[in-house]
Amino acid sequence: MSDLELCYLPATEAIARFKAKTLSPVELLEALIRRAEEVEPVINAFTYRHFDEAMDKVRNEMKLSDINAEYVADSFQALAIT
């Protein structure tokens, strides 16, 4: 799956893939970050970038649980909103 396809993956599909272990939250976040960095010079939409913090949060959550998919999905939603 391409980065662009991952960026438009519905949250319900991402959760299903996390649970099936066919996609990791880190892989999804990396794709989202690459896309954000790619389009930022054109759209100039980001005042703040918290990519490192988001990645730390996802990695820590993966260590603490057997992938709490709902929590991870909420984290991605929060990243998209901020």
C-alpha cells in the first residue's frame, strides 16, 4: 500500500489492520508524516509540528499494550486535528 493510500485509509480499516497485525501504527504514522512534509511547502498549513512527540506516543503505547487500537486511532485523530 502506498503512502498516499495509507493517508486516506479510514480509521476503521486502520484499526482492523492494527488488530490483524498487517499494519503497524508506526508504519501509518510514518506515512502520514512523510505526506505532511511533502505537501507542507505548498499548503503552508502547519504552525506547529509535533511529529516526534506523536511517534514517541505511538511507540510507547505499543510497548505498554498489545496494541490498544482505539487509543492509537484517537492519537491519529488528534494529530490530524492539531
